[in-house]
Amino acid sequence: MPSDGQPLGVLETHAVSRDFGRGSREVHAVRGVTLRVSRGEVVAVMGPSGCGKTTLLHLLGGLEAPDAGREALGNHRRRAAPGGRTGQ
């Protein structure tokens, strides 16, 4: 159990972020997302075109690594690598 006394969710993120590009062309696709999805819970990701929905789903599914933050799917935990865009 985490320190807040709540049971672990099936899917969790804490302050997950993902950026693309550099300098004046940098895009903050996902910024500081924290969520907990429990067993049996149904969640919808909604928003306008270009707001980061697909990037968030790629992060949640392990297809992309976050630039910052941490995530867990069941017992498998991933953190952003310091200074890099890959992590396990």
C-alpha cells in the first residue's frame, strides 16, 4: 500500500509529462498528469484535437516513456530516466 493508505490501482501515474521538439519548437504534449484507475473502473480520455490524448494513451500502454514522473501498470513500475526520454 502506498503511504497515503489507499490500495494500489491497476493503473497509476504521478506527475507524468512528455515533450516533443526543442527550443521554440518544443511542444508539451502531456504535462504533470496524475491518475489512479482501480480494478473494474471505466475511464474515458476526452479533449479537443491536439491536446495530448494519444500521447497519454501511449504512455499508459508503455509504447512511449515519460520525460518526467512515474507510472505503474499492476506491479510493473516505470520512471522517467534522468535527463533522457527512455526509462524502465
